[in-house]
Amino acid sequence: MTCYRYLPYTLTLKSPAIITTLGGDPNSSSTLPFIPGSAVRGAVARALGDPGEDASRQQEFYDLVLGGKVRYLHAYPFADGRRALPVPVPLRRKKDEPVGRASMNVMDLTSFDGHPAVDKDPGEYWPEEQLVPLGPCFITIGAAQPVLLYLRMSARIHHQRDRQKGRAWKDAQGNTHGAIFAFESLDAGQSFQGVIQLRGETDQELEQTEKRIRALLGTVILVGRSRRAGYGGTAEIQWESSRGREIVGSGTRALQPVARDISQHEHFRLLLTSACIARHAHTGQIDPAAVVELIQGRLDGRARVVRRRWSFEPIGGFNRKWRLELPQVLAVSAGSVFLLEAVQDIPADDLRAIENEGLGERREEGYGRILFLDAPLASITLRVPQEIPSINTGTGQPPQLVSDIEARIVWAHVARKIEEAAAVFAERAVNLPTNSLIGRLRTPLRGKPEEAIRTLTTWLRSENEAERLKRPAMEQLERCRVKVDSEWKDLAAWIMDAIHGEKVLAWLNADVLAQRCHIVSEESAKGVLKERSLEISGKLIDAVLAALAVRNKTREAGDGQ
């Protein structure tokens, strides 16, 4: 006799996780709203390593990964002490129902046959209201008050570029080098509960397998991709006591797991709690429609499918050992519901055995899980938690990387404005000093800004005559006139004005520059400018002097004034 044991565990994400799903355009990556059993199964396989030629290790690898004695069921969102399940496909809400309420009234389309009849009102065979799906969410089945859960997910834009060109581009053959792409990820801090099904002949065998699984997985695993791009999917494991059934709890009417015998002519439902991959019995081809025959066959003809409310999705995968993608197949989606009618009495133990075994293929990875529920109701009420997602605001300051990027952008624009302003000042200057004097004034500007400003101030305004420039040099600077707005100033006075950072920032229209170039805020961009005001002053003075020297050379060559 085969014994079953279910080992629950909780995964808490310590970093964002990307669990890639099929679909989307080539430059994007959508993520699954849960952690698939294949991720945990892969973690066990990695912990075991390559068994090589060791027969005992080969047998252990087969038992824990390949043989089906251990099945790794999907980890779904965990809340209120329960593992939530994919929301049933037939559940619908009214289109005009306000959002944000503590509860939600939903309709179950399984209760409606969809067949008009003379003796039926329109609302009896199909709802008259406009209905919409609940979206990608989960529901706690087995709880006294079912709870509807929505996951927290984020999307980020990434830029892959050519390192030499600094941008994405296409060559003559049309090959793309670099791209802009988007990653969708599960936010850190969320908890998911998974279950590992253990199968064995004795309780002692199950106990040994459980201890081995706990030891292999430890307390931390990595799930998902792009671990070098700020994601990682680091998940902390918390183990719980094993139990005899995957889903526990008596539940509430219309969402109540079957725990008793089913009488003849009684209606009950089969809910797919994970996608089911079914194969046609005669053709051998993957065929989602074959799941109806598969269900009736597992029940040995003691029940028939009366109604189905299902959907479909592609299922793929990746074999890291082979470094190849697995064949993509069309499967019946998780949440699909089949309404059954008992042709004869069905013992609860038989239903439990079918739940334990599951349906279809790839059951070792968590596919084909089912749950028998009681008959549906036309309308049920679900509780929607009003908790505010916890957001780590840190110190309230932006990351240092963001501040550094902002500073680089602001400084690049400042450098451009300095060149433009220097060209204007130099063009308006008259009676230029000699290039030898200009070169002498530029010499201290090659050093640190503070020392350069101090040296220029000493040369131009020191009370000690020995420290000031000689009289002929000062006369050249006083003869040279620079137009600032509508006022003419001698070059020495202009240099002294340029030493003051406030005036330079006004000349460069710093307020407008900060408004255009900021990332964090205008104030932070202005802070970058004020912090480097001395350096900006030195750059502007040097740029104006350099432009004056160019004018002198041009005049000496006879090409200008």
C-alpha cells in the first residue's frame, strides 16, 4: 500500500525574483505569479550534484528527482496562515463594482448551464450583469472566510548597449547590437507556501525521505533568473510539520473541500489547482480536451462531466543539464473547473486517492494537481485584505547611484553652458591683453579650484604690492573691457566677479538648468551646482581667457579683428 505525506514549507523572498513565463515580445520577460515546483526540484538536483558512476547516488537521484516518489508542488502566495490557490476560472465580478472594498461579491459561472429554455428566465441560465474576470489572483480554499489575494509585482526597464559605441545599434546586415528590454519581477518581502509530496511503502521510508529533503534544501535557495542584474530571487525557507493532505480545512459552502462520501446523482466539482498536461489515449498526442476523458476514467465511470469552465495556457521549461528548452505544450490552466454528477455512490477515500495521484504528465514538477469541491452557488462573497503593502523607504534619500548619475548629467550640461557663456563674453571683449599675460593667469587654474581662486584674488586685489601683479600687467587688465549684460567692466573686475559662485550661477541660468536636468529634484540639482561653484568659476574664467587667446592668435594671423 502506498503511503503519502505532504511536507509544507514557506519561501520568503529576500530579493526580487523573475520566474520567466512564456509569451511577451522578445525584449521583455514576464514572470509567473508563483514559484513553480520545478524551481525547488532543480534546487534539490543541484544539491545532489552529478551522481557519476556511483550506483547508490544514482538511485538517490532517481528517487528524489526523477522517479516520482517525490513531487514538488507549486509554491503559491501565503496569507492568514494558509496556502492560497489559483482563483477558479468561472468566478466573475460585476464590471461596475467599486474596487477597494473589504469584501467582493462574485458570480460562479459553473452554476449556470448557458442553455436558454422557454420555462427559464434569462437570469437562470446565464447572468444578466456585465461580468469581468478577477484577474491574476489567488484564493484561500479551506478557510472559514475565503480571502482574495493579489501579488505585488514590479517592472523595470534595462538598457543593453555596445560598450564601445555607448548605445544600441544595427550593423549593415541588420544585426542588432544592444537593446532596450523590460523585466517583470515578484517584489521582495512576499511569502509563498509550497508543498512536497512524499510517496513510500512505509512511514519509516517517508521519514527518511523527509529528513533528506530538509537537509538538501537547507534554509536558503535561489529561484529565478538574472541574478547579476539586481534580482537574484534569494528565498528563505521555513519548514512546517508534515501532514496527510495537501489542502486542509473544512472551508465554507461553495468552496468546501470534499471530505465525505458522494451520493448518487449528487453534484460536485473538480478544481485544477495547477495546470494539467493531458495526452490523448488513442493518438498519443498532447490534447487538452483529453482531460475530460481522463477525469471520467480515473473515477471508473462513477461520475460524468456535466459542465466545464476552463481555459488553456502553453507550458514549457528548460533542462539545465541538457541546456535545451523542453517542448512547449498546450495545457488546461490552473483554476479550471469541471462540474461532475455522480452516477453511483463514490467513497471519500477513493476521491482522496485520486487527489493524491493527480492527473496528466510532469506531476513530479507540480502539474496535474486537483481538488474536489462541493456543489457551486450562483454567488459567493470573498474577503479582500486592506493591508497596505510594506515599502522600505529607508532614510528617505535616493540611492547613491541615482545621486551620482544626476550629478554627472548636471555637470555635463554645466560644461556646455560654460563654453557657450565664455564664447559670448570673449566676443564682447575689447582691448585684449597679451597672450603671455593670459597664459600666466591660466596657470593657477590648472590646479585645485580653491588654490586657483586664492591665487587670482592675491594677484588682483592683494594689499601687499609685492604680491600683486606688476603695474604693466594690471594696466593691460584694466584696459581690457568685457560687457556683462549692458554694463562694461575691466577684465580684472570681471574676474573678481566671476570668483563669486552666485554670480556665475546666475550668468549660466542655473535655475533653468536644474529644472531641465534633475532626476531626484530641482533642489538636489541646485545642490550639485552650489557644491561645485568654485570649480565652475574656475572653469568659466579659464574658458574666457582661452577664448581671448584664440582671438589674439586669429588677429595676429590677419584673419579677424
